[in-house]
Amino acid sequence: MTDQITLEKALELVDFELCPEGWRVKNVKGSLYGDVQGNVQGDVWGDVQGNVQGDVLVDIWGTISGRQWEFIETPKEKLRRLIDEDADKDKILEALDRLEDSNG
């Protein structure tokens, strides 16, 4: 007899949900040893000991390779944000000057 996980044991480890595109894993109730070949829509409470190949669309709390993660806004992004936020003229002009100084 080959080692097979029982449905009961699988349901202790993983929640599933039925979506229009079919069944998918909803929650993993423990550690994942292996790869996720798809998207994670939710939070990871623990460490990622491997690579993230894709985008992180919200926040990172912790470190990346032992270094504290910090969001850095490019001069172009800052100018766009200030315009979108209807910032005062002086802040927009200062951001425009920094953008011109950065050549991009």
C-alpha cells in the first residue's frame, strides 16, 4: 500500500473553496514546504525562505535578506502622487525640480 493522505487529514491541513473556475486552496493551516505556482491573495504570516517572483501589492513587515524593507518613491512617482493629492504649489514645484535634477 502506498502512502496516501486521507481526505480527513487533508482537510485538517487545508481549506478549499469552489470558484467559477473550479476548486482552489483557500487557506493553508500550517507551513508550506514547496512552491506556489500561482497567486497568493491574502496574507503570509511567517517567513518566506525562498524567492518572490512577482509583485507585492500591499505591505511587507520584516526584512528581506536580513535588511529592513523600505518603500522608496521615485521623483516621478512623488510628483504624480502630489498632483493626485492636490498638494500645494510649493510641494509640487519642489518635486518637479527634483524630477528635473534626476533626469527621469
